[in-house]
Amino acid sequence: MPVNAIGAYPAQSRDRLENFNGRQLLYLGWSRHLLFCAPMTFALPPEMTFGEFLESVVKPAIAPHPDAAFVDFAKAEWQLDDQPFAPDLAASLSANGIGHKSLLFLSTPGLDGIHGSHN
Amino acid sequence: MSTKKLNQKEKYRCMTRDLDWEPSYQTKEGIYPFERFEGIRITDWDKWEDPFRLTMDAYWKYQAEKEKKLYAIFDAFAQNDSQTKISDARYVNALKIFLCAVTPVEYQAYQGFARVGRHFGGVGARLACQIQAIDELRHVQTQIHAMSHYNKHFNGLHDFAHMHDRVWFLSVPKSFFDDARSAGPFEFLTAISFSFEYVLTNLLFVPFMSGAAHNGDMATVTFGFSSQSDEARHMTLGLEVVKFLLEQHEDNVPIIQRWIDKWFWRGYRLLTVVGTMMDYMLPNKVMSWAEAWEMYFEQAGGALFKDLERYGIRPPKYVEQTTVGKQHISHQAWSIFYQHSQATNFHTWIPSDTELDWMSAKYPDSFDRIYRPRYQYWRDQQVKGERFYNQNLPMLCQVCQLSLSFTEPDDDTRLSHRSLIHQGERFHFCSDGCHDIFRHEPEKYLQARLPVHEILKGNCGGSNVEEVVRDYYHITSSEESFEYLGSPEHRRWQQWKNDEPKPDGDLPKVI
Amino acid sequence: MTSLVFIAFQNTDNARLYIDAIVADNPHAEIQHQPAMIRVQAKDRLDLHRETVEERIGRVWDVQEMLLDVITLGGSFEEEEDRLSLRWN
């Protein structure tokens, strides 16, 4: 519904793509690992390859978690915007279908957080 | 000839209703242009009843007396060096949140009531809003005065107005009031007078303030109860406002219901922070957040919504999710603050064993399963000298602006997340409640200023968190931020208490 | 579910007299002591009569003086010349 306002109500999204200086937002969550209080937010160049993203963004981001050392990324399962997702490591984020403000969820079956507590 | 004293009702009529006049050269529509666009229909403003029948002369008399009592206590508190007699210095961290989060929204409430008071055609409503605006301004002032004493002895209290506008977690209360104040006058009244004041503020001003007293802070409990004594009037008014609007026209019912749904949820999310203050920042405990929620929302709100049933009003949408949430939200918010303490104006810590046991007892369904293992791990890390901080920026909800840290109502091991695409752009929410609020008025919330996104756009004067915290937030992190144990404030407290400095990793005693 | 009304006062000298008066006027009321405050709750209805307070306070008392010591209340509030009441309809 439109905003019920006293006059015309022109509105533009504050977080539209063009406001991020050539980068796009990408959120990253790790299922069953609530130790990190929320999914993380990154501003990344859309041309970054998924492989580069994995090495330079994902791995350092989750490194403080004791499970991080045991993650086998070859077996990791991904969800992109609530859909199952099989990344192409050599392709860019864009070519992988990752858009501005996409949410990527990492699942690592067998790793259920600290002592299996989902933390 | 003896002069007869006016009784309360006559006095109220003479000193409020009789002050109004019929306009002669302007139309009422021209004078009150914002009275119709929200769709609310008022057929007779004279049906407006202020249950307290407070007139200006009585108002000044009672408020002056309240102020005298309050300031006498502030003076006594300062003269007695009472900051050294609180239960534990950790407690003061709750005041740092209070001053930066609550006091500025009291100011927003003042501005809001001053504005809407101008826009109602009924004199009773205008007077009530005027009195409430003055009350809210009083709350701002008394809170600043009370906490200025703490500012002399503790960190993090020095620049609250600046921080309110800029620091990431303070966008939660700020955006709440920005939302209410940018709404029409009737939505503002339903949001603040009814949903917030009547249904929810007790949780902040009653059990938390009682807790302040229990921790030796007479200054805070006194301004808290003094504020809340005004709120008692506001609450009563809030209930009358809603009943008045519902009685005026049946077309008002669905509009009011939607506002109740929206503002209950927004208020519930906002109070998450209060839950954390109660459970974690009061070393001497009065009641748990869950117990407070049961007493002041489930019991009191249950009676309220049963009463409103006859107007066709049902309890707020998603209220059942709060029954699940009360077992979790204070712990979830503490976890946010604990791991992002490098960017806060207050300290965090792992609760002592006694406190952890208290939480296990108070939260039998959730604490030992989820939160205790987390704290145990964090404590072990701290003992190893590797205190846990999260260097990544959290994902925020587009509506409430809290991070997406809540779990699904039906699965507390999975983060709750909702999203939708609006005009080609994806938007994310922490819950069904926030999702629905966006969906109803997307143009309003797509303008939200989310602190994390602003940092990433480069709008917060720094290329990294350290610079943002120092230059944009005005937080001196070496003094104000990070872990409590071993902080300058902790060391100073130990000196006051003539304690030997304890080795790192030791936990403060629970009194 | 029964509907409870409630009122809470700061734990002051005046409030102790109010509580005493409330108990006299409302035998069904339940008193709860919490740090710095006293909370009274009752099923459906609570009344505070001016006369009952005046008997205890020993002077003329205006019902609005209650505003000085009250912290919060729950229920539909009504103020009359000689009585304050809280009730759910």
C-alpha cells in the first residue's frame, strides 16, 4: 500500500546499488552457528570470483569460530536467497546470480557448533 | 456571601473545555488540516474524557512538588558519594544505555506531543497533549540531571545526544520514534500513548527501576518512578484515546487495529534492549525479563485486550511469538553487545557463576541448552587471553534496525529471517512482524538509515570500525568500550572498594 | 482468565497510608512488596476513598494528591470527587 501522507510522497531507496561506490552488499550466515550473533554484511565488487570471496572474505570472517578449521568447503552446502545454490568458484559473484543485498547461507553438515549446541 | 468551591468536574470543564472557542473567520478544516488524511473519523470531540481531569493549575502544583522531592534526592545522592555505594560498577553500564537510548527518545516524545497537540480539533485532546509534552521535557531534564552525577565518575556518558544520532545500536530507539513522529497525529497517539505508554513502558520504568533501587541507585529509581508517575497519567490517557477513537466511528476500528499490531511489535522489539539491561546489568536481581513480561504484558495486557474485545479489537498480531521470545531475547541481545563491544559506549562481560545459575533457573527451557554453552566458551576464551569479538558487521532488519539475531518462533536453533523484493530491490527482516510493517508502507521504510550500510557507503567518516567509533561516534574505546574486566572503570571501582586488583579473568563477586 | 487491576506506589510514608486505606476498602486486594515500591493488585476492581485516606492521614486530602506517589496503574481509571477507582468493565 502507498504511504498515507498529507501530500505527494516521493521516496527512493537509501540503499540502492548505486550508493555503494561500485560495490554491492552481500550477507553471509552460517547455519547452526549462533555464536556469531547475526549474518554478516559485506560490500564487495560484483566482479569478485566466488573462489576469491571464499578465500578472502568467508574464511577470515568465520575463522574465530572453533568449527571453522574443520569446514570442508568442497562438501559445504549453500543457500542463496532461500534457494539451494551450487557456486561456480571461477565465476564472478554476479555470474553466480548473487545480486545486491543477496543473503548467502553456509551449511556445514556434521558441524553443529560448540559441543553440538548450535552455537 | 460564601463563595462555593468548584468541584473537580466543574473545574475541569471551566479550565479546559471553556477555554475553546468557535472559529469565526476560518473553517475548522483549515485550522486542523491533518485531522482527516489518516482515515480516522471523529464525529464529536466533546465525547473526549480525560480521566484524571487535570487542569493546568493543579498540574503545576503537583509537578513542582514532585520536582522538589526529586532534586532533594539527587543532592543527597551526590553529597553522600553514593556512586561508591551501588552494588557493582557493572550496573552503571545500564545507565549508559539508558542515557543514550531512552533520554533522547523522551525528547522525541516531547516534540511529538507538542506537534500533534496542535492538530486536534478537540480542546480536551489538545490540553492533554500539551501537558504530556511538558512532562516529557521534564523527563529529559531530570534524567540528564540524575546521570550528570555518574558522568563525573564513569565513562560513556559524556555525549549522549550525539551518540543517539550516530551509534549503531541507538538507531533502534531513534528509528522507532522517527517512525511515530513522521506518522499522522492519530497514529502517533495510538503508537505512543496507547501501544507504548499503556502496553509497554511499565516494563522499563517499573521492574527495571525497582532493580535500580535494589542495586543502591536511589537517584535513578527516583527519576524513574517520578517519570512513571507522569506516565500513569499518560497511560490512562492512552487507553481513553483508543476507546474514544473506537467509539467515534466503526470505520476507525480496522485502522486502529493495524496500528496496534504495528506498534506493539515495534515496541516489543525495542524492549529487547531493556530485557538485556534487566537480566544482565542488574547485579542484584529483582525479577527476570520473562517474569516482568508475564506480569506487565501477559497479565496486564491480557486484561486490557479482553476489555477491548467489545470494540472489535483483538490482541496484537504475532503476540504468541512473544511468549516464545521472552525465553530468548535478553540473551540474544546480550550476545550482540558482548561480541560487538569494541563499538559500544559501555562494557560487557560474562555473568558470574551465581548469575549464570540464576539464569538457568529463570530460563529453564532455553538457557542451559543454548546460551550457557555459548558463555562457557566465551569465558574459556577469555581465560586464554582471547576474549571473543566479532569483527564483522551484522546484518540489520530494515524495520526495527536490530541485527538479525532472533531465532525462529518454532526453532530456536535457526535464525529468523524474512525477505521480500520491492521494485527490484531485496529487503530483509528479523520477523513476520517487521516484514508486515514494511509490506504495508514500503516507501516509508526503504528510506531507513541502517547504520551498517552507512558505514559501508563511507558515510561515517572512517574506513574501518576503529575510526568510525573514534571520530564519528565520539567513543574513546580504550576507556569506554570492550570487556568490563580489567577496564579502567573496573580498576577504579576496585580502588574505591580498596580491593587488590584481581588477575585477568577473575570475575566480580555477586553480592 | 480473570482480569486483574493494579496500582503501584513508591514506598513512601504517604503510600503506606494509601495502602492501608486500600486494604480497608478492598479486602480482596493483594499486596506485593518490591524494592522501593508497593504494588497492589485485585480481581476486577480497586477503589480508594477520600474519606478512608483522610481518616488515616489526619487532614483534608485531595484525591489528586495520589499523583505524587503513584508509579503506575493498570485498568480503566476513574476519578471522582471522593473516590478513585480502577476497574475492568
